[in-house]
Amino acid sequence: MMLDDLFPYSEYKDSGLPYFGLIPTHWKVLRNGQIFSQRNQTGFPDLPILEVSLKTGVRVRDFDNSKRKQIMSDRGKYKRAAKGDIAYNMMRMWQGAVGVAPVDGLISPAYVVASPFSGVDSRYYSYLFRTQSYMNEVNKYSHGIVADRNRLYWDEFKQMPSLFPPSDEQKKIADFLDAHGRKVSRLVRIKRRQIELLKELKQSVINDAISRGVNTNIQLKPSGIDGLGEIPEHWELVMCKRILTLLTDYTANGSFGDLAKNVTYLDAGYARAIRLTDLRTNLFNPGVYVSEHAYNYLKKSKLFGGEFLIANVGAHAGYACIMPKVSYPATLAPNMMMAKFRQDRILIDFIVEAVNCNYVQAQLKIKANKSAAQPKINKDDFKQVILAIPSLEEQIQILNYIALKTEKLNRSIVSIENEISLIIEFRSRLIADAVTGRKHIGEIVIGESLSEDSDLDITNDDALIDNEDVADLEECEV
């Protein structure tokens, strides 16, 4: 398959819709109600449960390996989606929560199921509905009490205009994009594996430096700490409580009730709230906010920059980082801790590297797994963690060594991440061009090697599980 073989159609006409613009002369514009009928069937409790992923569409839900555990209510109320039907989440269609049912299954009552008429290839429409221009239009047809709770009901969906290429072209476009997606998926997985290997190598460099130092000609002594081994004989083994000066922990002492009353997350507000997800991704990303009242309630966790933060709940319990300098009000959300350490004993940059290295994470993992529910550590657990601490001068040497040795690795990681972003961006552009007729698929032959892999997931996104949908059951037409 050569992408250079994709050319515009020979003749175009005005679609009459600014978000589609010019379309091939022989294509039509039809209302969705002329392409799909609503399927509103219940009473099939033995069918598998289906879920929607923001980027990969509809798939069978894996209850055993799901990150979110949910007790299913009356399965008899769930809608049947036949294989080949389009299903979408009414509140998330504008984000791309739409796809084709791979098998007969059950869809939440908070979803809409659209059954294609004869001659309609649902795969083509799954691609079309997830283009940015189409998702932008969804909000115009959605309605609700507030903007972020807008829903796209069937009555509005069926009025939305969509493109309608001839049936054979729908299939060619869908086959082409499926095949290209498999190729892109394999390429992205390879590059993500490269990043994982580079990060493992980087962590190995850090582990060795943090636990052994940078001077190879030095006497060692047994540490007595599992996973640490021998350490330089002049290093100290110190419990965190000896160097800890302040620690906030809103999960302690049953304070969740007061939090629920006083803290509400907002799309915009007085102060930025730093959450668990921000620690693992990007502290500078736009996130959630709180009111001035909530900000003052969380006064112990106000952030100004330079604070030591640690996650204490969930899969990443024990992960630490430094809060960057901020020019806006910020506070720490619950499920995280903030600590200050004696600067005469340890540098904050050193302790972050130490806490994230293997031997400390092993200690925290044991403590976190005491809970029967999800992993969790509290301030008392953290105070009992043992660190191997060199002098301040040697800490500086170690940090400089780590920076030098990991600089090239960091550049390589960023370079590959940028490559992945460009690949996904190109993929999105290709989809938009193909489904709107800007590029003609024609008679491109799809190579057999491109059909070996059915996994099209290139986004690492979590599925939109029915947690929100369960709360919407009473509002949905069943």
C-alpha cells in the first residue's frame, strides 16, 4: 500500500456544510436517520457486556483485567447491540466515544444503538464520526442543563447530516483505514517498547548511583535492606521520620467526609488542584480546579513550588516528584502527601531520586499492599521507610552524574515520543481525508502483511466504562 497513490477525486461539488466543504460529485449528504435506525431492544441478559474506548470504539469488556471494578445492576435493562451496529455514549460522543459492535452484546442504557440500513458499512461511519470536524458538530445537536452534561439523544443524532459515499466506496475506505491502522498500531507499539527499554536503562543508571554512589574505589558494607545490598561504608541508613519535618495526609483520620463537603473539582476556578494523574503525566497540563473556599479549606496543602509530593493511593502509590514553581494558586488534592525534609541532611532532588529507585519502592510496595482494597500508604508507613544517605557533597556528585548519564537517554525518549505523536497526527489526517473524500482510495491493493494484526489501539486511553452511565439510568429511555 503506497500512500503516495492517494489523489483527490476528479470532480467535486459543494456539500452545503462548512465542516465538510467540497465533496466528490457522486457522494450524497444524508441525515443519519436515513442511514441508521434506532435499536432499542432489552431483555438479553446472557450477552457479553460491551464498552466504549475513546479512540478504538466498541469492544467486549474484560471484567477480570479492568482497572475499574463495577458491580453490574439489572443486565435486563441493558440494550442489545447487534454485531455491526454503531453504539455511542450520549455524553461523550463529542470526544469520540463511538464505534462498531464487534459481536452481539449489551450496551449501557446511557448509550444509543444505531442499526445500519442495507448498503451501509458501519466501519466507515465509525471513522467519520470520530473526525474532529464531525465531533465539533455534535455539541450543536446536544442539549442538557449545563454544557459538560450535554447529551446527544437519538432524536438529535438522526437529524445530523453525514456523508454517504456509494456502498462499495464505504467498504474500500473502511478496509484501507483498518489495514493502515494495523500497520500504524504495530509501529507505535514497537516505538513504545523502545521507550520502555530506554526508561528501564535510565532507571538502572539511577538505581546504581543512588544505592552505590559514583566512586568505585570505596569500601562497602551490608545494608541489611532487601533489594539494596551493599552500600558505601560511610553512608548512613536513616528512617524518613528522622529527616521529615512536615507531612500532610488527607486520607488519615477519616477526613474524607469533610473533604466531600468542602472540596468540589471544577473545570475552571480559583486554584489549580494537583491530582494523582498529574504526578504521573505532566504537572503543567490543564487539569481540575477548586473554588477559593476549597483552596482555603486545603490550606495545609497549598503549593508554591519546590514541595516534595508523593502519591499514596492506587497503582502508583509511592511515586514521588517535586512541584515546579507556579505563578498561580495551587493546592494538593486528596490521595497524595506533601513532605518537607531537613535540608541540612538531604537535598530534595536526591530524595526524589531515592524514593523512586527500586529499593525504596520495594519497601513502599510491601507497606501499600497491607490494604485488602487498592494499594495505599499513609504517613506512618512513609516515616518508616529507610534511606541510604551520603553526605551533601556526595549527593551533589551523584545528582550531577545522573544528569550527565541520562541526558542522552532523555533526548532519545523525547525524540521517540515526538515520532509517535507525528505518526498519530498523520493517521488522524489520513482518516479525515479518506472519509470526507479529499483523497481517493481508488484501487489500492492492501498487502496481506497488513492484515495479520487486529489490534488498532494506538492511544493508551482507558475505556469509558459505565461508571457515569450507571448514574444516568433513570434519565435514559430503556
